[in-house]
Amino acid sequence: MTPTSERPKRFEGHRFAQVIPEPDDVQAGAPAPWAALPDAKRSSLTLQMVTSSLRAAHRLVATNPPPDQPEELLIVADSQPVPITLRSAVLVALFEEEGEAHVILTRRALSLRHHRGEIALPGGRSEGNETATATALREAKEEIGLDPNLVAPIGWLSPIVTFASGSSIWPIVGLIAERPQLRIDPAEVDRVFAVTLKELASEGAFVEERWRRSAPRLGADEDGYFPIQFFRVPDDVIWGATARVLTELLCLVTGVPRPGVRGLSGDPS
């Protein structure tokens, strides 16, 4: 167990209710992947840059559709291998104001059974043979009242495996011409808000921790530690799978290598 005196300073000051785990073994992780970039390279992150970055990474849905079932998603290694049986998708909805791309985020309702109060991208479980894009658009309409006709789905980010649950999440990137009028479903969402990619890439916003637990974990280093990413936003903290999606997006847009192992979730559940 990491002694209290050696534990990294954590997330005091977030006023919204959510449970951030206190692992037995935790160490400070790596700096932000874009930490060495000057401020000029971490601002003016526009929708055009997002599109160009997705094109360069061969992630545009028009030319390179998202993978149906990548090999690395067939099995999740935890205490026991778990086959992927549940498919979900989230919408990385982006609009631009004053030369900065904004991403729409939600705070999950406190009445939900799982991940209550956590910051998330709008999304949820796929129905039948529904595509990831169809799921992301439908769920965004149900959760925050986002009209699918306002969204241009242009690209995708790496599918994520959530440990133990045997589920996989496809992040779909969609562009919106202007800030949309939204209406939340209070049964699922407590609030909806937007932050700029510039804010997420700013000094001090990104935090990484290295966790270790007793059960073996795919992607852990030789000492059993694995990285968990966080973003500090006003009055709150983004972490888990949502932080992993945003980390990859920022790495693409700023042109720096993505940390971690492809296809692994930062969600420790």
C-alpha cells in the first residue's frame, strides 16, 4: 500500500458529487502527452484541425469506417477473460466558438446504478444491429435533446474495452455548426455543459496516476501498475473511459503520440 505521505495530491475542490476511487497503491503518473508543446500549439484548436487530424489518422467514417470487432477487443483480461458481449457508443460532439473547438459533456444523474455523478460523453448501449454512429446519435438525442440532423458524424476514435463487464465503447466524432440548444433527460443526466479543447490541453488540467491492484490487469507494467487519466475542469473532474477518449482526441489534434495501450480503458471497473 502506498504510504499516505507518498500519495499524489488528488482532487480536492470538485463540488459536484461523484466517487473517485482511492486505490491502495497509487503513484504520480506521466505528464500530459502535450506538456512540452508551447501554449500556441495548445490553443486555437479548431474543427478544421480536428477533421485534418482524423483524416491523417485514417479515422474518417466516409473513407475508413470504424472497425466492427477489432481483434484486441475480443477478450478483456482481468481476473478471468471476459468475452465482449455488450456494445455501446458515445458521441464526441464538437462545435466551434471564437476559434476554439468545444466538446459537449454530461454529468450522469445521481439516481443511476452505475457511474453516478461522473462526467461522460452522451452515449449508451447499442440496440440490435445498430451501428456505432446510429447509437451515438440516438443516445445523444435521448439524453440531451441533441437533434441528429444538426450533427455531421465525421470520424471515430479507438474503441475502448471496459474491464470486467465485457463491454466495448465506440467513440464517434460529430461536428455541429454552432452551439446547440439542449434539453436534458433528468433520469439520465444531471447537467450538460461544454469545455474547449484548449482548456483540456492547458497547463495543470491533465493528471495521470499509476494504480495497482491485486488482480492482474491487461496493460499493467512489470510492477503491476497501470495508468489512469484525469482532467480537471471547473468544479469537477473527468476520468475513466471519458478521459481516455479525450486524451486520444487531444493527442491527434496536437500531433503528439498517444500514451498507453491501444484499446484499453481507463475505467477500472
